[in-house]
Amino acid sequence: MSDIARRFRQNPLLEPKDLQPSNKDLKIISLLNPGVFVFEGKIWLLVRVAESIAEKEGVLFFPIVNAAGEIEIIEVSLSDPDLVATDARIVQYKGLDYLTTLSHLRLLSSEDGIHFSEPNDLSLLLGSGKLEQFGIEDARVSKLGDQYYITYTAVSSSGVGVGLRITKDWKNFDYKGLIFPPHNKDCAIFEELINGTYYALHRPSSPQIGGNFIWLAESPDGIHWGNHKFLLGTRPGFWDSARVGAGAVPIKTAMGWLEIYHGANAQHQYCLGAFLMDLEDPSKVLARTIDPIMVPTESYELSGFFGYVVFTNGHVVDGDTLTVYYGAADEFVCGAQFSISEILSKLE
């Protein structure tokens, strides 16, 4: 299946070998799904860096952040009857779920949007407290006024929720805790108030009734959220039959709020699509793409830590040009460009 993405010829832009681990005992397994923003005339990526410990034959390691805020390595024999390790990303041990990697967020900047480097004067964004003991992942960045709202997935033994940190200078952060409790992720806050109200896309999940669908929430202050409404579901028999989730912040166009979203099928193959919301009432979905606008086709999208994946939660808009930064195969950071008008023409 073809798509309408114009991939950067320099892809992958970032690979695990391009950065140094946060801890001498760890190694970087994957670079994934960066949040994207413009600050001080540069394009910035807030990259998810997934780390683990070097492999050892017959043993599985998984790192967590303990109560003291320090990284602790759990070591389990692969022959342990209490271990269920059938997924590269998640294991179950003694009835509890653990991630095989521990993620933090790291800032990189670029003058040209292609070559990124890591400034020396900015700190890593690490998990904090019991509700982030398995790390923080997949940030989305929204600018409202002079403040940047960073929503991210907070992972712990208690579940997966949405955390919020706010900053003006990317050096000092106001930590707001969880704004959506488990099980929730893929939160993107609109960069404009609509009739004085904050809006956000998010994805609560229910394996029993319902599914992995996109919802809409409202807030008077960007912190306390309510009036939740179902927005977009999966489609049996389509490329997004198993789950859907919001990408980056919605893009304001003359036709409506344009959202790039990810969808996956039962084989866990991830593609990108788009849908359109009403400008005055974003709870109204006006149109949606039938076919995906981006499909894993390149070797770096088909093969990696978890193959057949393109996944975005960050972009830059310049007129009709939409530059999307995306995670490929859960291992690499890549870039591609789209025409916004072409995406709009694909909506039905």
C-alpha cells in the first residue's frame, strides 16, 4: 500500500547509538516518538529514550525506579515459572506487569530540522514518584501563551496514566501530577482555547467493554478535566481495527481542526491517518481518511525493536507544509513531510 508521506532521505535521523545512556549500567535500546516544539528559533525534539541493561544468557532484566528515586534492576531467570515473557515490550512476573525498558525524555535541538544535537545545559526529564516508577513516555508539547504544556504517559505498577508538566524556559518545570488516571494515554492539548475552554484529546482503554478509542475532554484551566466525550473509534476490517490514538496537537485549518492519529490492526501494525473536527465544537467529527496517509514501507520502519510501526506525536507546521517527526519500528526517530491540503483532500 502506498502513502502520501515524503520521507527525509536522511532517515533515520536518530538511532540508539547516537546518544549516551543516562546511567553507566544501562544501554539505550530505542529512541521513540518525540514531542516537537519551536523554541528560541530552533526545532526541538523531546525524545523518549528507552534503556535497559545488557543482555545475559538465560536471564531477563527489567529496570524500575524505586521509592528512593534510584534505578533498580530486577533479574529473573527465563526458566522461572512465574515469568511470562512473550512480548518484547512487556513481561509479567508473579502476576504483575513490568516494562522491559525504562524510559525518560531527552531534549535535542536543530537549526535545520534534520541534524539534531543534545545541549549540555539542559537536564533529562525523568520519572518522579511512585506513579512514574516504570518511566515516562511519548510526550506531546502544546504551547499556550508563553507556556509549554508537556503531556506524557506515566507508567507504574498501578497502571498507565497521563502526567503534565508546564515550563516557560525548559529548565524549570511545574509538575502537576496525573491529569488523567489509568488506563489512559495519547493526550494532546489544543493550542488554542475554544470559547474560553481548554480541550484535549486522550485515550482511555477498556479491554472488556468498548476499546482503545479517542475521546475529547474539556477544562477551565488546563489541569482539571471533565465533560468527556467519545470521539473516534476503531473500524472492523480496516487498518485501524484494533486501536486508535491521537498524534500531536490538532492543527487549525479553515475547514476545521485537523488531527493526525495512529491506528493499528490485530497484528500490531501501526499506520497514520487523519480526521477533522468542527472549529467551534471539536466533539463533532466532520471527516476521516479511509486509507492511511502513512504506512510502514522502509526497512527502518519494518524492522527494529518492534517492527511495522510508524507513530507520531510531534510536528511543525509551516504554511501548507506539515513536517512530522515519528518513531519507526519502536527504535528510530525519523522525519517526513506532508501537504496539509493534500491530507484534507483525502478526508471523506
